[in-house]
Amino acid sequence: MRTYDVLIAATAAVASLTTAAAPVAAQSGPPDVQVHYSDVYDVLLPDPSDPAGSFCGGLTDVPLHVEIDGYFSIKDHGPNAPAPYFADRFRSTSVYTNPQTGLTYTVVRVRQSKDLRIVDNGDGTLTLTGLNTGSLWAYGPDGDLLGRQDGLARETFLVDTLGTPDPEDDVLIPQDDPFIAGLVTTVDFCDDFLSATSG
């Protein structure tokens, strides 16, 4: 599924929350765990570390309001499973405001990532097949639907556990080109954002 690069700010918060949840779950005894997480925050774009120095071709100090709500889980698939299975599902709403007009562009995402299959290779590595599915809706300042994306990606990784049960130190190496399928009706984030908010 093709995603907007500028939505990385929103998904980074999810990644940091889920990564923080994993060690707690892994050390809690039985691996079946479900952790609810949510966050609300506001930032200005572009990020100061962005070498481009502007957002969508020239804007600075673009307000972004983000709300995220989701669940991260770890499940044991029985005594013969080589490792617990991880899953993460969340809904996020990102509201971008054009500082020149005060008009907003809203992106709503629903996404699920999960381990489909884990195989012990017998040499200290695992083969992990994962699935990402999701949808994205983009709305203009008046609430009209401007674009939509639906899709899925299935990927296989070789996982080097480095001989520890801690997933934080695992090394993932992509094995094949991912299988990607989806419907895309929104073409370019910046074009859509500027068109909807230029007034």
C-alpha cells in the first residue's frame, strides 16, 4: 500500500508506543498480552531536522494535530511455536492546517500489522511472514471526501534473534519483494493538501 511520506510524523508516535510496550510484555511471564495506547499531540511542520526546510514546497510552521488510538498485542501460538506473534492495530486522525489560509486537510488512517507465520530455521534465525492492511481517507476543510486508499502488503523477513528472547535487538532482513495490492484514488499528498487549503 502506498502511503504518504509526510504521515511519518503520525506513525512515528505509534512505532515508539508499540516498541515501548514490547519489552514489558516480553518480560511479563505468559506472552499473551494486549496493551491499549492512545496519544494526542500537536507539532509544527516541517520538523527542524528536515533538510528540505519547508513543507509541501514552501510552507513553514504548518500546524499538525494528531490523535491516535490502538492496541498492541503479543500472543502465544502454543508450545511448538518458535516465538510469540505480534500484532498492532490503530486508528489515527491527522489534521494539517495551512498557515496562510487557516483551512484544514484531514487524513484518517486505520491500519493493522500482524505476524502471519513464524518458522524456526534451526540456525538461530526465524523466517517471519507479516501482513499490513489498512485504509486512508482524506477530507477537505468542509468535510468532503477528497481521496481514499485501501491496500495490503505481505512481507517475509529473515530474523536474527542474536541469541536472545528480547525482540528489541532482533535484526530483520527482507527476503523477497513484498506482495502489495490496493486501490489508490488519492495521488499526491502535497498537491491534494495545497489544492484543498489554498482558499
